Amino acid sequence: MTSFDPAQRNDSLPARITSALYRISQAMNHLLRARGEAAGLSPAQIHALLFLQYARPGVRTIGGLAERLAATYATASGVADALERKQLLRRKPLAEDRRTVTLNLTAKGGREAATVEDVLGEVEAAIASLPEAEQEALQRAAQAIVRRLQAAGHVRVYEMCWGCRFFQREAHPDDPRGPHHCAFVDAPLPVAETYLECPDFVPLNL
């Protein structure tokens, strides 16, 4: 069992790798805090901006934001309130169900989201410095770890439709609502939405 005790961490390879991953997560949190301080945003607000920029429209709600932030509904609502005061988002009823209030980036919010796109650039640069074979091995290992954590309910994966087991390409090409189909919600998918992140994503090989 891995612990934070340095002596125990040195006793096994999995423990040393876990420790390294923890340090990488610390670096990511540091980068988010630094970028947030420069932009006048908290790390949670940065995550919210990126979520609203790329998530499927139907999940851009307080509940969806709470899931993405792994936070309570009240905390997510507070993050949305702060962004609304900064004029970075606005609330409006969902067209299909006006009882559901969605969160939408304003033009200013979209510009702000674009400025934090590269917040993890230093981590990416560190990975890019590795030989390609090591990058590929790291990708396979990281994906395997994420899949196991996802199956255990410790992580919610948001990815695009194209690699999802529920995605049915060109299921009804003449349907004006969208040529593709999502078996999870049993509904057509417009092309544009297939390039957005979805919390119902399940990889083909899971």
C-alpha cells in the first residue's frame, strides 16, 4: 500500500511511479494557480471556462459543472456566480426544456478561455522532450491507469464522440437533426457536437 512516507515509497516501483504522478499533479495545480493569479481567476474558474468552452451543450449546467469540478452543487454555483459577475458567462434556459438553466460563455468569456488554453503547456513540453517511443509508452500506460480509475468510479472522463462505444457514425445521414447517432441517449447527433467533450463517454476498448 502506497503512503506518503518516503521510505515506503522507495520500496516498490509502483509506489515510486505513484509519487512521480503526484508531483506532476502538484505542478499542474501550481500552473493553474499562477495563471489564475495573472488573469484574476481561481483554478476552479479556469476549469469552468474550459468546461463551458468544450463540453456538450446539454451538460453545461450547474450540475454538469459540479461533476466536472468534483465539487458540490453550491460550490459550482458559486463559481458560476463569480464568472457571471465578471461578465464571462450568462445563464439562459435550455431551448428543449426551459426549466433547465444552461451556462454559456459570453464573447468576453470565450476570449478569456482562449487565453488559458496553454495553461499546461510546460507539462506538455516536458512530455514532448521525451523520445517518441517513450511518449507512446507513457500514453498507453496513462490511458490504462485512467481506464482503471474510471471503472472504479474515481474519475469522470470527458472525451469526444468519435472514440466512444455509444457513437454510431452516419446512422441516419438524411436526418436534419444530425447524421450521426448516440446510443446512450438514443438521439441524433449534429456533426458539430461530435467534436465536443461528453461526460457519458465510454472508450471502445473499455
